[in-house]
Amino acid sequence: MNDPSEIPKFESQENEYESRFARIQSIVQQHSTLVHEKKAAVQRDVEASIRQSTDNQRALREEIIKYENYVQQHQQKLPDTQERTKQLAEELEGYRSQYEAKLTKLKNIQQARDRLKATIERRKADKEAQTSKARKQLDKAELLANREALQLKITGLGDFKNKFEFKCINENHPDQIFSFVLRVSADGTYSVSECNPLIDNLDEMVNKLRQENDPYLFIKRMRNAFCEYVVNSNSNSNNSNNSNNSSKGDGSG
């Protein structure tokens, strides 16, 4: 240091040290500022999180209070609700019992009605059968009693066939024979295989015989049909004669 030439060199080094110190001091200052800012930011975040957590806790607490109030209200209403539910269940059971009783009563009424209907139908069928049987017996007795007066002759032809012959139908020709052949099949079906003279409504009369199953009434109807046939034939003959006489009168004039 005694050498004056060393003074500038020393000053230069001192300046360099001061400069380095200033830079270090600046870096430290910057680092300190950065740390402070980071600390402040973290502090703000923590405070914000705390505030958010507090708000959440407050909201959660409010929801819990609401739920507790809701539960309390419904717990207070629960006895009434249970009692009403019990009443409704009892009413429903009563309605079900009434329905089943009415249903049973209705079934009994329907069964009684069906039995009564069957009894009425059976009695009706029995009465109709008795009436039909009595009518057939009456027709048979009447036919047999008047057989001679009606000049009726019955001839068995075999194969379930019978020939019925009438006389004394045509007053102008009392011996003229009107006849038909009636057959009864094995299953009880009636049919007319011959009819002399042929009757216009013969098919209708046979169908009626099959429905009524009364052959004696059918024999009476056939005789009446033959009588009508004669009346119509005589009427047509008289009309024809009158027409011929009128024509002759016109010619002679």
C-alpha cells in the first residue's frame, strides 16, 4: 500500500466489489420481493379458500337445519298419516267384504234363475209333449172313428211305406180314388213318394209334418187338400164351359 501505483488498482477492485455487492443486493431484493409476493398470493388463496369453506359450511349448515325442520314436521304428521292409512285400509277391507258378499249373492241369484229357467223350460217341454201326444191320440181316434165315413183305406206296402186312399171326395165321382204314399225312414223322417193327383203345396205340407211329427193330422190335411183340388178343378171346368157356351152364342148370333 506504500506504493502509490497500487492505489488505482485498489480502487478498481473496490469498485468491482461494490458493483458485485450492489448486484447481489439487487438479486436479494428481487428474491425478497418475489417471496413476499408469493407469500401474499398464497395468503390470499388461503383466505379465499377459508372464506369459500366457511360459505360452504354455512350453506351446509342451513341445509341441515332445513332437513331437520322437514323431518321434524313430518314426524309430527306421521301419527296422523299412519292413523289415516289405517282407516283407509279398514275401509278398503270393508268394501272388499261387501263386494265379495254382493258377488256371492249375485251368483246365487243367477244360479237360482238358471234353475228356475231350466224348470220352466222342462215343464214347458213336458206340457208340449203331453199336448202333442194328446193331440195325436185325438187325431188318431178321430181318424179311426171317421175312417168308414171318409172312405179311407190304408194299405201297408213294406219298407216303412203306407198307402192312403180316399173316396167320396168328388161329389160328381164319389168312387174316384185320391191317394198318397207316406214313408217313415229309420231315423223318423217323413216323406211322400206318390201323390195322385199331385197337390201344389205338397212340399210345404210335408215340411210341416216333419216339424209337428203328427201323421194323423197330416192325413186330415191331405184329405182337405184333395177336396180343395176338386173344388178348384170344378171351378176351372165351369169357367171353361161358360166360355165355350158364350163363344157358341156369339157364333149363332
